[in-house]
Amino acid sequence: MTAWADLVSTALLGTRRRRFDPTALPAAVRPLVSDEPETGLLTAAAVLATYRRAGRVPARVDAPPVPVARDERPLVPPAARRRLSRLPVDLLPEWLDAVRAGGAA
């Protein structure tokens, strides 16, 4: 039985009826799990879920990505940046249209 399946079974049956086996967890996860049944179960589930998502090996890339061309547009003028910080959110599309029309980035 996998560690995840063991955790799910224990969660469904309850820690009084069934204890999960922490030795089934990956070695990197074991030190983070508490010895208390309920706390250990919840901690193991949280850590194992994160470990499973973050522990994946990235896909192999045969060639590095091609860099994009440098953006040569001028930056937004300082006065426009100051206005942006005081601008109500509903006017943001209008401000962005004005910046785009002015050719700034």
C-alpha cells in the first residue's frame, strides 16, 4: 500500500481504528510528522501532498528558450506613475490605454 493510500484509509476509518505507518512515508517527510495520531495524520497528509507536488523532476528541455527582443519603448513618465498610485481601480483600463497610445512601456 502506498503512503498516500495508507493516510487516506486512516483518515476514513479514524485514528482509533487504524494507525498509519510513518515508515511508508518518504525519508524526507518522516522527520516532520508528529507521533500523536491525529496531529501526525494531518501533518503527514499536508507534508506528503506538498512533497508530491513540489518533488517532481522538471521536464527535460533539449534547447534553452530563445530570449525575446529587448523592449525599446520608453518607460512611463514619473508624473504618470505618481497618478497611477492614486488612481481608482475602475480607471486603470483607461490609464493603460493612455500609456499604450503614448508608446510607453
